Amino acid sequence: LQNAIDFIERFKKQPELNKNQQIVLIWLKENFNATEIKAPCLFYLWELYQNYPYDKSNKVSKAYEELKYEEEAEVIQAFIEWAVQE
């Protein structure tokens, strides 16, 4: 019962992600699922950080670049919460 209560509390606190956040989160999830051997979550975040700010023609790059600091943190939080449940 406590686990259900904790889940509900966490779900209520999770912010609704805007379009740019959703684009970035989808990219993180797709890359996480694209590999048979899972790397640490930080690997996917690092790959996003290293690769996407420089490709201005890519929609993920544009979405990532437009995120504010708080929005980026919310995406990271959502990705980690999703990865823990995978």
C-alpha cells in the first residue's frame, strides 16, 4: 500500500512537459531502448549534451537548445523516473 501511495505522490509532483521537453525525452527513451546492453542513464544524458547542441537542422537539437535550465532538469527527472521503471 505504501508503494502505491509513494507512486501517486510522485506522479502528482511530476510536471507536465512542454513540446520541446517531450521531444528531448522521446529521444532519450528511444536511444535507451535502441541498445541491448543498457549503459548508465548518465551516458544518454551525456550523449544528448555532446551531440545535439551543434546540429541546428535537427528538431531534437532545436528543442534541446530552447530548454530553460528548469525545463532541462524536469526532462532529466522524467527520464530517470522512466528508466528506473524499465
